[in-house]
Amino acid sequence: MNKSLNLRLMKTRLTCIMLTSLLALTACKHNYEKMVEFPADASAEEKIEMASRLVPSKRQLEWQKLELTVFLHFGMNTFTDKEWGEGNEDPQLFNPTSLDADQWVRTLKAAGLMLVIVSGKHLVGFCLWPTATTSHSVAHSPWKGGKGDVVRELREACNRHNMKMGVYLSPWDRNAKCYGDSPRYNDMFVAQLTELLSNYGRIDEVWFDGACGEGPNGRRQEYDWDRFASVVRTLQPDAVTAIMGDDVRWVGNENGQGRVTEWCATAITPGIYPHAKAENERLGLDELSPDLGSRDLVARADRLYWWPSEVDVSIRPGWFYHAGEQPKSLQELSEIYLNSVGRNSVLLLNVPPDTDGRIHSTDSLRLMQLHRWIDGSFSRNLVTKQSGNVYEFAAPATIDAVMLQEDLTKGQHIESFTVEALDANGAWLKVAEGTTVGMKRIATFPEVTASALRVTVTQSRGKHHLTGVGAYKLLPTTPI
């Protein structure tokens, strides 16, 4: 065998070895669940590549699929006609005349809502279950002779109707005498949390806000978030922790508006982590920041978190029921849907039961109108065939909305896109453009008659995984 042939064979073998090593290295790349920490010397592009492999935990993904959830603000404030109570209210005031948790769940289920969160304790400290930790509870009210348990009745109704259930336990407690004596109050709070998470079956979402005040001793309460999180993970490992938790993030407003660019992979650090304040100040971030995940921000970050957005808003002006208030119009609620679910978020719509202990008929009617609008607008996808990035209709149709979806099991990748419609003259007209997609992105535009759509992803973090494209004609928002 001559030397030149030997040399060629050696080069071929070396090339094969290098290719095999490269393929093995690529295959070894793994996804990062919930959080990715960047090496200190990582470049901006290396950080983006790592960010493309950040994925949700199983419980986060299941929560994101819900899309529509509901809050039930009900308690002492319902009977004092206040939004912000003092904490010194007489438990004798709590006396719903015909509380019907089954009516709550039947109504919500019929309206397409998937999970219900009850305000087990609001900041006035009144507990809707017979707790051993305080006399400020239903056990000391005239309702059912002190034998009632709102949380229990809701749990049983959810079981009957196959509805997921969550609890809101306010960390701020304006009734507890030990509030402000941090170790003592934290013990009390853990005891309350343990009761709720031990005695009512499966809990799917635990909702903590970050409200904090001073106790009777004039000292500001310091919450033990690590301990609270440990209780949740021990007693309800499949529950997501919201707001003051690292599973679900507050969108930053109570108006029902998601960001135009909403990332699940965010640079903002969850507030329960000890380093959160310093890191968020370094990056100039808070809950209201319009940018939580751009390339520039990722380049400056030390870590990214999969921390998807929850949009909370009340169907009425207040969070608790007030007889003089009316629910939002169908037009307002449909816009909230498009700007929350349609912007890669889960909508948490508050529907407050009235003093009778029922969802008021006006609220029930509006919920049904919203459900019919959503179902009527999005139940029929006009796309029947896909060829590459072109999505064809069976026949020309008038449309005014497009829905895009990513496969979040592989991460969130799309940074920008354009949508064009094929008109009767065979011309492609740009009808929409946007940034992030995530779980669901709904883009609306003036009516156009088209026979196909062309969707172009103009920027992506690595390979994108666009799993759903739909074309729709939205129903009018006049009462249906």
C-alpha cells in the first residue's frame, strides 16, 4: 500500500472519529428543567443556546395547558362590603343564607373553566375552614351553627364534577396577634398550610401573594418562604406554587393583560429565593418590567427560570362581591382572553360569590356568553392541509385571527414571526407579525378573504417546534 493511500485512509478515519465525537457530543446535550445556570465564561450565543434547552417541569406544563382558571374571593369582606378589611371583624358577620358550592362548580365547569382557587384566608385572617390555629374562622360563625367548612364543601363539589382545585392562603394576616413576631407567626402559618394541604385531598395550585405588613408590635413580618415551599412539596408534590413560588409568575397587573412579548424562560428571579432582590436589582427587573427574556437580557443574566405567566383579573370592578357592581361586558372579557391566553399566559378570572353564597346570575350569564364566544370563535380551524410553512384552506374563507402554538416540552424558541394570507389574486399579503409564541399566540387583524396562510419564523433560538397553526373568524361580541 503506497504512502498517499495510507495518508488518505488515515484522514478518512480521523474525519470519521471527529464526526462520531461531534454526534455523540450533540446527543449528550440535555434539557434543563425549570432553571438553567450559565457558566461564568459563557458567551451571549452560548447562553441563548442553553436557553433554548430550558423546559417546564411536568406540573408546570400541565398547569399551562389549563388556559382558563377561576378565583373565588369569598369571606368576611363579602359581608362587610369591603375590599380591604381591618382584621377585627366579628365572626358572627359571616352567615351566607344558601351557600351552594355545587352551584359554583357546576357554573364554572359549564363555562369551560378548568381549575378553581378559593380564598381560604384573605388578609383579614378569617379562615373558611374550621382551623385549630385561630378563633377567627367559620367555626365561630353562625353559619351552620359553627359546623360548616367552605373548603370541604368546595372539595366535595370539585370531586363530583371532576374540577381541579387550588387554595389561596394569605401570608399577611391582620387578625393574628403573633403577626410581626416572625418565628411565632411562621409556625402558625405552617400549621394552617398543613391543615389545608393534608385534609382536603389533592390540591393543584397553592397561591401566595407577597403582601406584607407590620404586626401589633410594630415589626414587619419576615416570611420563611423556604419552609412554606417545603411544606407544599412534601404534602402536595404535584401542586404548582403561584406568585410567591417558583412555578407560576404574576404577570404584573390586574387588568387582564399579558405582555406583547411574553417569555416562559425568564431572567427575573422568583421572589422566594434569597438572592432574588440583589439579582433582580442588578438586571433592573421587577414584576412590571416589559422585557423579561430578550437576547440582551439573557446575555446579562446568570440564570434563566421557566416561570410562566398567570394573568389575574376580576369579572367585576372589585375582587369581592358588592351589590352595586356589574360584571365586565362580553367585549371586555373577550379582549382579556385574547390578551392573556392569546399571549402565552393562563387566565385566572375572579368570580366572587354573593352574600347568599352563590355565583350571582349576572356573573353566570356573562361567563356563559364568554364560553360561547370562545367556543364559537375557535372550535373550527379553517386550515385543512400543510405544505411546509404554507397552510391551506379547503375553500376561500374570511378570517380575522390566527393562532400559533409551540411544543413546550422542547422549550420556547420563537422570537419573531410573520403571517401572510393568500388572496383571490394569488398575492401574499402580510396580515400579522409578532414576537413570542409559547403555549398559544393569537394574532387578530382586519378581515381578509384568503385560501391559505404562510407562516415564517423570522428569528428563533435554535430549531423551533411549531405544532399548531389555525385560521379563524371571530364571533361578534354582542350578547350571544
